[in-house]
Amino acid sequence: MNNKDFFVVNAAGHCAERRRSKGFTLIELLVVIAIIAILAAMLLPALAKAKQKAQGMRCLNNLKQLQLSWIMYAGDYGEQMVPNIKGGATSWVTGNVSLNPDFTNVIPIMNGTLYPYIKNVGSYVCPAAKAIQPSGAAVAAVAVRHYSVGGRMGGDDATEAAVLPTYPPYKKTSDVRNPGPSEALVFVEESANTIDDGYFAVNNFAQWQNSPSIRHALSSMFSFVDGHVEPHRWRTITIEQGFNVTPPPPFTPRNVDLAWVQAAVYR
């Protein structure tokens, strides 16, 4: 007799063969579900971390493309930097992504003086950025741009005189001194709460004027005059900051995060 078979006596008194059910019991199903849940709990954090790392690499690649375009522009114009005019019609990018409809409108990007050197609106978007709903917008969406250029790089004299009066803006790549090209920032991944025009303002006192992002595990991405790109992890920034934020300690003598950015702008 097969061990899966057994015999019962029917109502008429006859012996009848009945085959055992091949289905799972309730306990077996619960055990399987519990195992799946344990495996999922173990794998999901690893998958999330892998996704986060991939997004960071794509964001760095975007900045690399923008930085190479910035360098190519200077090469075509006798080392002249692409204009970085706050609210200007002839800036590297036009429009204001804090406002509707520029928030979702790629035309201001395409009208920028840098666009002919890159011609890919996707390179202006951080892959880790989330949909938000700006003032005047009917629905939440992902902004068309998440990067800005440090105000000292190609900025206009009047704006920089108000923001950073002791340190005039650079006009040519050969002008960049102290910090040198490998330490002087160009593109900044900016906070969703301060990004508006393409100009990232850094002053010389203990306050953030514009703020960097924290999208990548409390890190933001930066590019530099020499062409390299890198992430920078923050020690005191834990949220997407707004405008004119007084930073918390530690101070050395200023907040360590603010001091790092300021040192990449002037010394």
C-alpha cells in the first residue's frame, strides 16, 4: 500500500480506498509565509541601499555632463565662463523652477546658453528627487532642474557685490585662484526649498543663503572647475533646508558644513 493511501469503511459497510490530500496544511502555509516575510525583511534594506547608490551614481553622471558642457563653453569662448546671471535672459539657464509653470517647463532650460553643449534636459534632473507641489501648481510633480551654479562662477558684478562683496565673480576659468580649480565648486545639487533661478548664493558670514540638498543619504553632489565631481556628506544638515538658515553646531569656528562650502567659494 502506498503510504499516501489509506482505507475507510463507507456507509454500506464496504471498505473503500481514499487518497490523502496533497495540499498544504494551515500550519505549513503559515510557516512558508513567515519565511518569506523574514527573507523580505532581510532583502528590502539591501535593495533600497542598492537603489540609493544607483541614483547617486546617476546624479553624479548628470553633474559630470553639465560640468563638461561648462568647460566646453569656456573652451569655445576664450576661457570665458558661461553667464550665471540671477534671473537673466542670457544665463546658463533661464526661468525659476520654484514657480509654476517653470517648475515643469523645459523651455527655460533649452533657452539657456549652456543647453547647446548638452541638449539633454534629463541631465538637469536628479533621479532621487521626489514630486512636490509648488505654489500655484494643480498637482505634485518632479521639477525639471535640481542643479545650480555657484554665484561666483560667471556671476554678474551687481549681484555678487550684494552677496559676496569682498570676492568679485570670476569671468574666466583662468581667473580661478584660492581655491584652485580642483577645489572651486561650480555646480551644486540644491535643496528643493531654495532652488529657483540657476544661481547658488554663498555669503561670507555664518548663515546659509541658498542651501544644498540631502537627497543622497544626507549627501549632496558637487562639480569643480577642473572637471571632477564628488558627493559630500553633511554632518549637521538633516533636512532640506530653506533660505537664510542659521546652522547648528559644531563650529570650527563656523559650522563645519557651511565652512566646507564657503572654502570651495573663497579663501
